[in-house]
Amino acid sequence: MNVLFYTYCEVSPQKGGIERITSTIASELSKNYGIACFSVYQIPIANTFARTSFVKSSCIGTRDLREKISSFIIENQIDVIINQSAFYLSSLFREIVNTVRPQCKIIFCHHFAPGSEQNFYSFSTLCQKIKDGQNRVKTGIKLALYPIWRPKQIRRLHANYKETYRCADCIVLLSREYIDDFMKWGKITDSSKFREVHNSLSFSSFFDINKYAQKGETVLIVARMDEKPKKISLALKIWKLLENDTLLSDWQLKIVGHGSDLDGYRRFVARHDLKRVSFEGRQIPEPYYTEASLFMMTSAWEGWGLTLTEAQQMGCVPLAFDSYASLSDIITDGENGCIVPYGDLRQYADKMKELMLDAGKRRKMAANAIESSKRFEKQVIIEQWKSLLDELIK
């Protein structure tokens, strides 16, 4: 079986959530089942990233996509295309497959909460683009026409959901909680194409709870430094509530990640004289999970929250805002992590402080987190992917 993965960026386990999970699925399908995995992408990544190995990988850029994708499918006799969240290519993939290889099946994977894309059409997002110098003329026109432009984008988004469902042979969602929302956005009445497959764990081993005493008094954040979805500013405000508490003077906050809003976060830390916050930059995160005791997520929305299961796997107890539906698939509040009403900074800080001061409770929740994360072991998830591929290619 030959499987082609489409991603916008070149695949690397260090790049981001979509690329990391693509790397895991492709590597495990190849290793465990001998499935030949291929990759096409539009944007190459920097040489500092470790690249995932495929039978063949090709940068198709942004022009002549029909010709390039058609040639790739024919030359490599592709049996299944896995489209990683590119709505705008749904129709093109269907047209190409119908023309050059009708037996090829198309899977569309939605890595976000259905409808969350509308957040990128907000007035504040456009203002931030102007501030950052991103396509100022084009963005300025959108701002000027905002009362007309935004409704048009929302209508287009609804159409994209409907068209993607029509064009795909299968729609993979990260949680069954998302099925109704996807159907509403696409005004879809049929649910037969939906399948639920969670994201798998990122690491090959689990933290040994018997070594828990080796963990430090460290709180960890692993995220892309992108304020709109990740809301790291809220995490820093929560930390500000805690840093001057003399009972917590040995605790530190480490932030792993890189992105366009990093400098703004650095300025916040300097302006508020936060002394126990360190920005670690882009790093392999596993060693940081291993040494940390608590993990913070303050996102306004997520599709899955891969860093939450990574933290659980490494015995790092996660706290997260209740801002997206699939969170309940990962965290059971008070057992393997903590769930806080979105935006309640005081309650978030109070729950963190309680865990910081109670080592016994932290250890118990860490043990529960490790055990619960085994539901998402690579082998469990890859078996689900293999079953889905077998179902499509009968």
C-alpha cells in the first residue's frame, strides 16, 4: 500500500503539532506494517529541523499544483491520500484522483476544533497583522471592508466544510465530540464518513514513577509562541500571581518554543520583573517534561492538545482551560490533571499553588496521568490507522 501525506510545511517532528503527528503516523505505518509512505508539501523548513524519512518527499510549492500532484500520484501509484487539514485542496485532490487514479482514496484529517478557523477572521487578528507589517495594503483593505469581508469568509468556511465532506472518502476527527460541530458547519446530514482517531503519544517510553523524587520544582510550557490561539500572556499573568508568594520561592517557570510573539512575552516578563521565568527557545521537549512537575496550557482553542498527553506521559501534571471539546478525552479533572473555566486566572493560580504545596497529591496525579496516557500509545493509535486504511482499500 502506498500512502501520500499532504502537509503545508515539510514534515519534521520538531516543527509543530500537525507535522509531529504526521511524522509519527508515517514512521509507525512504515516500521510496523511495511506501508510505503510518501510526502508532498508546499513550504520547506529550515535546516535546523530534523526531517522525517519518507520513500519519496517533494516540495510542490504554490504553483502548478494540479500538474505536480497528478504526476506524483501516477509515478508513485498512490493508493491513499491523507490531506492534513487543507480545506482549499479538497476539490483539487478529488478532481485529480477521479482523472488519473480513480481507485485512490482520500482521507481528510481535521486537526482543529470545527469552526475554530473563524478566529483568524477577527478584527484584532487583522490589526495585529498590520502591526507586524504583514501584507499591510491587503490587510488594510480587509479592515476597511471588515463588515463585508468577515461574513464572506464565514460563508466560505461553511462551504469548505460541505465541499470537503463531499470530496473525501473519509473524515478523521480527533474526538467524537467534534462530529456534530463539523456537521453543523458543513450543513451536513450524513455522518457515515466520520471516524475518530486520537493523536498518539510523541515519545517511545513512559516516565518511571519510581523516579518521581528526581523531578524538580518546575512548571513547564511547551508551545508555539503565537498569542492568538496559545494565549501565553494568560500563563504569564497566572505566574505573576504566584511568583511573589514566599511559599513558592523555589518554583520556576520554563517556556519551550519559538514564534512571532516571543519578544512580546519577554517584554512582559521584564516589565513585571518576573525573575523565575526562563525562555528556552526551540528545543527537543522530552528532557524538559522529564524534569518538570507541572504543565501549563492556556490556549483559547486547540484541536487535541498534543502537549497535554506528552506531559502526562512524562508524569508532568497538566492544567488547562476548558476551552475546547476534546479536552475531556485527555484530562479527568482532579485525577490526571486539572481543568479550569476559561479565563479564570485566579482559580488557575489557586489550583497550581495547591499542587505546588502538596507533593503527595502531585505524585499521585502524575502516576494517574502516566497510566491514562497509555490509551494513546503509538501502537494503539497506529492499529486504528491500519484498520482504517484496510477498510478503505478492500
